Amino acid sequence: MRELPQGCQEIQDDLLAAAVAEAGPQAFHRVQAHVGRCAPCRGEFERYRAIDRAVGALRREPPGTELDRARAGLEVRLADLRSRLLTYRIFDSPLGRILIGRTEQGVSLVRYLGSRGGLGLVRAAGVEAVADGAELERFSRELLEYLEGKRTRFEWPIDLRLARSDFHRTVLEAAARIPYGAVTSYANLAREVGRPAAVRAVAQALRKNPVPIVIPCHRVVGASGDLTGYAGNKIALKQRLLAVEGVPAVRTERDFRVLREAMYVTAPGEEAYCRPTCCSLPSVSLAWLTLFASRECAEACGLRPCTSCRPDRHPISR
């Protein structure tokens, strides 16, 4: 990925729109002025126009097998030129500076920048980053609402093009289904994706999650309850995100551990949730359980109170 000068970044969307005759008068004049003094953008503009002209010429030709294939190939190429742009915005949050990036298909990047001055943009072949804050304003606002405890879910289109493999993508899709206020184990997630022996591989896939928070890998913990591995090694951030959702954690000699005895519990295949002391649950490894911060979180997933321990009548006190 090459990092464009600021002026070139700001003109990219208009450059493509002007080349395919979709730009308004003001945008068209901005492009003309820019390409008049910028040789690289002028070359890019002419390349877009050449492809658009070729597509237009083929559309006017009578249908035929060879022409259809050529037309389809050029249309795919033009679509690819549009789709490889990644627009991004950097904003301040309670967790420090965060970058959000999206493509035509959806949000593909959420990155913690902390206090560093650099952009920290992803290095990926075929992706070009362009600064454009306007269209990302909604996403940054909703992310702040989540961090302030005012939002429990995101309805964002997600583009997982930065996932490193099909397995990585499958793990991320499974993690996206973990509900708000719940934690589960890497072992549980490995079983869900059909690879029960691949616990380490699942953990590594989540460490490379390109869209943390939105795909909530912070809700996955070790079988011991330890908050292991997050966004590289940002365990304190993982604890803060869980705290936003009401998940209690205590500091240990290593880092943090989920306070299992202060959370409601359910096992795979069960339709009820229990107090943590119900029946044989205290002896069951967290590798087989899902924990909930509150009764409301458990019931939002369609679970009913256990008829033995009656968590609805005897809620956990913290």
C-alpha cells in the first residue's frame, strides 16, 4: 500500500467519479485543476478514463461470446479500482486514538493507535488508504456510544478482506455472534467452528482481528478465566471493554481474570441459565461454559432461569 500526499488523498473519490462522468461540476473542476499540476494523479485519471471508454465501446457492440467476455473483464477491473480504496478516520476516545477504515463493502479496519503520532495503517497489497472523515462520522459516534455504555450492538456492514485466511474469517464470524455482556472460552469457540483441537489457532486468529470491538474478540477468555491475548498484548484494554459490558474481572499476578463466581452460567445446548453454584457447575471447566454479566444479558439470548437454582428469585449480589 502506498501512502498518498494529503492533496492526492482528498481528490481520489472525485478523481474516479470525474473519469466515469459521475462527478458534479464543482468536483469536476477540482479534478481538472489537480491533475493539471499532479502527474501521478493525471496518469491515474487517464487510466480510469481509458477503462471507462473501453467499457462504453463494448456496451455499444452487438453481443457475442468474445465481446461479452472482454466487456465483463473490463467491468470487473473498473469495479476493482473502486473497491480497493479504503477511507479512514482517526478520532479520540476513552481508549486513546482509534482509526476506523472502510471500503465499499463495509468497515474493514478498527485499530488502536494510542498516543502514537503515526497513522498505523494496515500494509496490505491492493489497498489504498484515503483520509475522508465525513462518511465515517456515524461509525465513530456509535463506537463512542458503546464505550460510554449507551449502545449494546453495532449494525455495521463488515468487510473481512483483511482476514488472513478462510479459517481466520470463519473464527471472526463465530466471534461476532458472542452476545453483549457474555464471555466464552477459546476452546468453546474452537468447537463452534468445528475444529476442537485448534484452540491455539483460534486464539491466534483473534489476536489478528482487523475489526476489534465490532467483532468482540474481547469476549473470549482462557479456560482458566484469564484475559489472555488481545490486540497483540493489550490486556488492560480487554478488561476495560468487558467492564463497559458489566463483566467483572479481578487483577492477578499475571494480568486479569474473569470473576466467574459473580456471573450467571449456561452450558452448550442448554436452554436455561444458572447461578454459578448450581448443581455440578462449580466443577465444570470454563472451557465448556458461557458466562453472562447479568440476567438481562442471558435472557436477551432467549435463555430462561434455571428451575433448580432460580436465579430470577435469588440473583447474584456483587
